[in-house]
Amino acid sequence: MVAAIGRAIRLKLKGIAYGLGFFFQVLKETLFFVRRKQVGFKVLVMQILFTGFEALSVIAILSLALGAVIIIQGVSLLPQFGQGKLIYTILIIVITRELGPILTAFIIIARSGTAIAAELGNMVISHEIEAYISVGINPISYLVVPRFLGVTISMFILNLYFNIFGLIGSFLVAQLIKPIPFVEYFNNLLGSLRAVDITASLIKSVIFGIIISVVATYNGFKVQRSSTEIPQVVIKSVGQGVILCILANAVISVISYL
């Protein structure tokens, strides 16, 4: 029993060490991407198109719905306690600082994280990775770095997009329930917005993009022999991505409130 637990711990630590080594290798190759951009530029553009552009409609619907729910609940409950203006602070905290980044990350994990892990896994099975190596192309430079940059850039932009649509959605719903002048609404909203709110949201979006892309590519390369391993690494990629994003979100939130 003790030996089995010790073996499991060693395997887990070995996996973490490999993951960290992979991450630092990706960072190193990213520094040279601009110099070698002709190699992976098309992959980068396609990744941004898939991860960012094609997710705009999903993000818009989700952010509008979230803003609407917050404003409906806030307008119904807060005035009863004489805290009507607190709704603006709640909108900023929930949409900009907390749920905006994490919900965007979950959408990207579900769409792009799974697709990247499955795609790279299939490339391993079909020996495409070996073909790249045989002709002197570094798979990390050509396959991983463009996806790493594409997912991170898309996550950053989609987070901003989520925030804008969430706040606009709340304003539109407010007009149906209790009409508020446009200038008054956005003056109160901007009055509740602090630099730390924007900074925390942007930092989260970058960190989440890094986590999602690295976890997905790392798990994609872990496929070894059979195509039956691909669903397993996809599921593992989703689980690890969600857990790491939640942990990172908690850490950044705690630091930003100190």
C-alpha cells in the first residue's frame, strides 16, 4: 500500500516536472517567434480565427444574459435596503473582475482546448510530428507556439468583449425595468470602476490563456500509440485546464484584494 502510494506520488511529481519543462520550452521558443514568424504565422492566424472570432456570438449571448440577470436581481432587491447604487459596484465586480474572465476561459477550454489536444494527438498517431522532426522543424516552434500565442491573444480580446457586452446588456435591460439616462448610468458605472478592477481582469485573461494553451498542447503530445488515447487526453486537458484556471482565479483575486 505504502509502495503504491509512493509510486503514485513519484509519477505525479515526474509529470509536473515534465509539464514545467514543456512550459519553459514553449516560453523560450516564443521569444524567437517574431524572428521565425513566417514558419507559424498562418497557424497563428487560423488559431485566432477559430478561438477568437468564431466564439464572438457565444460570448455575446452569455455576457448579455449575465448582465441582464445581475441588473434584474439588483434592481429588485437592493433598493429595499437603501443600497440602489450598489448595483454598479456589483456589476463591475461580477462581470469585470470575476465571472467575465473565468466564464470566457471555460468557453475557450470547451471549444479550443479540446480541439487543440485532439488535433495534436491525431498528429502524433499519424506520425506527422516525426515527419516535422525528420526535416529539421521543431514541433514546439511550429505547432505549439502559434497556438500558445493565438489562444492567449484571443482570451485577452474575448475577455474585453465579454465585459463590454455584459455592461451594455445590463444597461439595455435596465431601460425595460427602470429607465436610466445613458449618461447617468455610465457615469455611475465609471465611478465604481477602479484601476485594480481592470488590471485584475486583464491579468486573469492572460494567465488563463497561457494555462489553457499549455495544458492542451502538452496533453496532445502525450498521446503515444493508439487513437483511443485521444479522448482520454482531451478529458484530462479539460479537467486540468478548469482546475488550474479556478486556482489561478482564486490566487489573483486574493492578491488584488490585499
